Amino acid sequence: MPITPLMPVYPRSEVRPVKGEGVYLIGESGERYLDFASGIAVNLLGHSHPQLIEAIQRQAATLMHVSNLYGSPQGEALARQLTELTFADTVFFTNSGAEAVECAIKTARRYHHAAGNPHKNELITFSNAFHGRTMATISATDQVKLRDGFAPLLEGFTVIEFDNLEAARAAVGPSTAGFLVEPIQGEGGVRPASPEFLRGLRALCDEHDLMLVLDEVQCGVARTGTLYAYEQYGIEPDILATAKGIGGGFPLGACLATEKAASGMVIGTHGSTYGGNPLAMAAGTAVLDVVATPEFLAHVRAMGDRLRSALEQMIPNHDHLFEGVRGLGLMLGIKMKTDSRAFVGYLRTQGILTVAAGDNVVRVLPPLIIEEAHVREFVDRLSAAAAEYDVPAAAA
Ligand SMILES: *Cc1c(COP(=O)(O)O)cnc(C)c1O
């Protein structure tokens, strides 16, 4: 078999969407899918949202791209909006999550460099983390499937057990720059950190002058019912990476930082050709205008509660398959007693889209605009599919 024109790095399924309408995707032959995956937590406003379409069309017809060598009224406006809504004083725009994490890592190292402590260059990271696919971000995890065959990896990362504060305290040494952590591990299996853990990391950072770097690429932008998940932990980071949902489907990410944390990021230290171009800024502004309101965030929390309790009610009816639900807001995971990847594949054949994660978890990541009827439809169809499902012999 010759290699496919698309580099064959994905196990692409039979689902071949050509159109999207709200919470549904439509395939090549007109088949409809209930999309509770949202492009992996990306399409916050569902598909074909009129405000997002309008903003992108208008900006595309006005000015699509200019260099970062020029002033950016569009970038300044979105950066101001983000700094007003969050802990941050300053923002660097990227095109992806991995680039946002890269910028966060560079910002943390430069902070200590600028403070005269260049030896403080090691980030402590956590088991089963997912931070992206670049060399630095695969060096920041212990997941073998992400790292295998890409040696030599980058130095400066120490991976310890997630949610273990004692291990974190013990790992801090003279070369520690800070912690890089997902408040809720996504790809690793929808595992929320405990409040004690994140508060403990914050306290360690305060005590030793370290950078608390949060990777909210998946859990950020209203997904958990607050604009960022850290708000629910009662702490603030020094640096935060955001992406996925922030463009609503347009490629956009950002690295947010306090003034103190960004003290090393002076002229010439970082850059990006596309990062923050006017078209991306229009998409980001349209998304934030919708999701960053108290009413919308309350809607996400209400839908998260409904979905979670409907799933919890359904699970005992299929207790040979499902163990329980975990997560926050509309970032939920169903822990399975069997292979979650095989089950997610089967759900696709039943017209239901979810995403597999580590630890045999099915990720349930609907667009944030879902209504109660979508919650009911999803849980009814999931339950019917579970009743019909024959656990493959290899996965039992
Ligand atoms: C998806 C993801 C990334 C990487 O984002 P890309 O846009 O694919 O580069 C980084 N961190 C987390 C937590 C993610 O879920």
C-alpha cells in the first residue's frame, strides 16, 4: 500500500463530515451525527454559529493578515478583553495549543533568567499529562505513546505523580522554575485536580518564587462553567495557556501572564508570523462576546449539572460497561469497565460522537450552546447504544 496523501498519523474513522449545523454534523451521504465531541472541545458555539460566521466573513473582507511588525487594533482589543476577564496583565497570541504551552514554558524560564537565576530552568510536570505534540510539549509528559521514537527529548522537565502534593513538595529543588499542570487532565482521562493539590502548588510557588503555569487549553474558555477552571479552585496562576475553544473552530491560542511573570519577555524574545492576525482576533472576539457573560456561564453550569445527573441515572442500567462520571461543567468523562476506544468507535456507527481518553474514559464534550433537549437525546441514544453493545472479545 502506498502512503496516503494525508500523512497517516491518525486512525481516521468512517465519519466524514462535510457540513455542520448547531449540535449536529452531516456526513458525505447526508447521515447526521449528534456531536458531543465538538472537534475535541473546540466548537464551543456548535457548528455554523451566525455570530461567528458573520465576524469571520466581515473581517476576511476587510483585512485578513498583517505582520506583527505593525500595530494591531484587533489584537489590542482582544488582549484587553482577556486581561480584564482574567488574572493576566498581558497576552501573546498563537495559532494552537502547543504553541501557547511553548510560549508559557519560555515565559517561565525567562522570568528566572531576567531575575538573575538562569539555573532555575526546570518545570515540574505530571504523569499522563497532555500538553501538545511539539518537542518541548512531548518532553513535558511521561506518556510513552507521545514520546516514542523522538529522542533526544528536551531537558528541563521532571515528571511526577498527578494530584500528589507531597511528591510535588519533595520535587522542588534549586533548579526548579515552576509547575506546569492541567487543572483537569483532558486527554489523560478527564481527571480534575483536587482543590488541595492546586492550592498547595500555588503555596509552594509563593514560598519559593516559582511560576505556576496552568495548561487550560482544553478545560478553559467557559468549558467548566467559569471562563477558566482556576476560578473554581480559588487560586490564580502566573502563566496560563489557552486555545481549543477560544477561536470556536478558528485556529487560535494564547499565552496569558501577569506582569511579573512576563518580565523577561522583552522585544525580540518571542514571535509568530500568523499569531494574533486580524482574522483570528475577529473569531476570538466573537467567541468571548458570547461565552464570557454571567448568563452564558450559568447556562453551561446548568447544562453540566443536567448532563451529569442524567448520565449518573443511566449508568446503573449498564453497570457491566460503565463505572461512573467525572469532570466539571461540560467537560465530563465516563469511566468504563471495558476499552473506551472500541466503545467510542461503536458510538460513531450509531450516529453519536464522543472522544476516547486515557484510563478507559469516554470524553463527553458537547458544544456549550446545548439545550436540555440535546442532553436528553444524547443520554437516551447513549443508553440505547449501550444496551445493544457487544463488548469485543479483545476488549472484555
Ligand atoms: C489539545 C491540547 C493541547 C495541544 O493543543 P494543539 O492545538 O493540538 O496544539 C495542549 N494542552 C492540552 C491540555 C490539550 O488538551
